[in-house]
Amino acid sequence: MDDLECKRLRHEIREIFANIGITYNAGKFEGVWLRACQIEGVSRGIDSDAGVCVKSFLQAVKEMDIA
């Protein structure tokens, strides 16, 4: 499994993207996070202990066309 497919917590995903210069306001991030949770099949996306992979988060960004 490569790094893009490792499950990461909400704050880790936010930090990864911030480190490469991509930041989202709170509302946009939550929307993308919840979509990424749907993609991953995570039913408890609001919980801070739910995890998604970078690949799913990127797919959600692309679907929502907010990059």
C-alpha cells in the first residue's frame, strides 16, 4: 500500500494539503471530507476518528471541482 492509500485522520489530511500550499476554509474542507468519507464507505464521517486516504480526498476535490 502506498502513502496515498493509507487511512489518515481529518487533521492529518488538512495538514498534508496545507504543507503543499492547498488550504480550504472550514466549510469547504468539511464538504470534501464528508464526500471522501462516502467514497471510502465511512459512515461516521463527522467523527474525528474516521479516516480516509489522500487518494479519496483528491477524488472528492475533483468531483466537487474546488481545487
